[in-house]
Amino acid sequence: MKRIRSAQPRRALPGRAELRRPLLRWFQAERRDLPWRRTREPYAVWISEAMLQQTRVETVVPYYLRFLERFPDVRALAAAEEREVLTLWSGLGYYSRARALRAAAQAIVAQHAGALPRTRAAWLALPGVGPYTAGAVLSIAFGASEALVDGNVQRVFARLFALEEPQGSKGLGERCWAAARELVPARDARGTPGEWNQALMELGARVCTPRAPQCPRCPLRAHCRAQAEGRTAELPRARARRAMVAVELELYAVQERGRVLLVERPDGGRMAGLHELPTRQLAPDDARLWPAELSAGLALRPGAELGRLSHAITHHRIRATLRAAQLVARRVPPGVRWVSTAELDGLALSGLAKKALELVATP
């Protein structure tokens, strides 16, 4: 079997049945019981796929259930206030996904009378929707013969066909999409395209893992080039990683009479609309995530250290010291307000703020 080297993968791939039959049998026997797999309702599938991007399954489950309880259909989501959507998303990270989800819901109501689209072109025209999401919803919810490629599928194909391009590269992406389009089953009433796509992702998540892949358990091991050549640890080739930026912060817990002082980040910037503790960035001086103007006019007197926190945002590795503090001037500037403990659950909080508040509440 030759490696996939051209834009015509048909000649390089094993017979479709050779791959489909064992993988689909394995998926039926080994699939995890996840809430979004108990339905083919398009809206529910769409919400799950939006949440699962760059986020672990275990993290997503409670968020998914709460989100659907509050916004059970696309019209409910379209009518929601952005802050309420962000509140339910708070802690998942990548908040642009939540804003795009709400904007797409509004477009679906306005342009499609509240019915989720059934064509790839219509999905790709929605805010925040790319080829992966379009392929996932169309194949899983509607049984359409649409391919998808995520990080798990890319890793499976890189090993299965011994693809040499680095992980995340344009070249590897193009080859994997070509293979995915070649292999996805035809549309049928049983939802086989969706089953196939989910099986590929499940294989990558549970068997063909980034480190220590469990090749003896793999239903496709007989067809895997990397396994045959002893290269499963080598493929996919690692890409050059962007250097992590070390960020040092001080967070200030200002409390009185069961209330805590919070700063709301302004619209249009990083983590827009989220609430956090007053924060001072100590380092580095460039590319500041917490510019001084966020807490401008807020006069504080720092006190005892309450603890230390670690956090990560994209390529930033954050180390934060949490300190008690007192408010020197009683008047607070715009964007800063007192929040009672009872109100915290109803606010959109940054992930770092959630960690800090948990530490404050710890006896």
C-alpha cells in the first residue's frame, strides 16, 4: 500500500469495506455513553460539537447538560442575552465560541426560520462555523455523506497511511481531508456517515492516542502503515511549538459584608464581558493580558498572601499570587462593582477568577 502523496487518495487507500466494517463494529461495542450520543436532534448535536472543540469530553458533559436545560432550542439561544450565554459557558474557555454560537443561532432564526440548515454551504455561512462543525452536524444529525477532520482523526490518518507532514500543517490537513472525503460512507437512513465519523474520533481519543497508542486494541491495526513499520511513536510528526509566555500576576481579594469586588472586562478585547478579581500584571511588559487601565482608578492596599495559582490561556502560562486587599477610596470606577456571594453563580467569570474565588472561600 502506497503512502498518500497526491490529491487523488483513492488509489492509495485500502478498500472502504476493509476499514469500515472493523471500525464500525468496534465503535458499536466500545463507544462511550455520552449525552449527545443519545440523540440525533440537530440543535443538541451542534451544541455538543461547539463545546467539544479543544475541550476534554469529561469537562464538557456538565456544561452541555446545563446549557441545554437553559437554552433547549435555537430560538431560546437566539433570544438570550450575551452575558447569560457567557455565564453558562464560564470555565470552558475560548469564549469567542460562545459568542459565535449565539450569533449563529440568531442567523438561523432570521435566515432559516429557526430550522438548522441541511447544506454545507448554509452551515459555512454561519458565524463561527468551519468545515469540521459543518461535517459533524450534517453527518451525525442528518445522515449526510459529509467528512470531518479534527485532531483525533488527523492522528489516526497520519499513522494509518504513514503521512509525513507535521501535525497541524497545511499539507497534513489537506491529505487528511482528502482521505476523509474518500472514506465517508454514502448518505443513509441509519446515520452511517455520522457513525463512521464518530468512530474515527473515538478511535483517536481512546486507542490511537498521542502517547502510548494501544495498538493491540486497534480494529484497524492490520491496515496501519505506522504499526507495520514500527513508527507509531514517530507519527504524526511533531510541529514546531510556539514558545510559551510566562505571565506573573497579583490578584486582589477585596471583601466586606459577604461581598467581593469584581472588575468586568470591557467589550471588544480579550475575555470581553467576563468578571475577574482586580488584577495587576507584573511580567512580561509586552503583549499584556491585563493592561493597567482595566483597574484604572481603583485604589487598593494589598495585604496578606492567600495562596498561589497556576493557569493557562492559549500560549500563556500564568502564575498568580492571590492577596487580600482593602479598598482605600469608597467610590469605585466604572466597570468595577461589589458582588454578593449569592450573585456569583449568575455571573460570567474567567477561569482564573473561578480558581481564585474557590481559594478565597476555602477555610
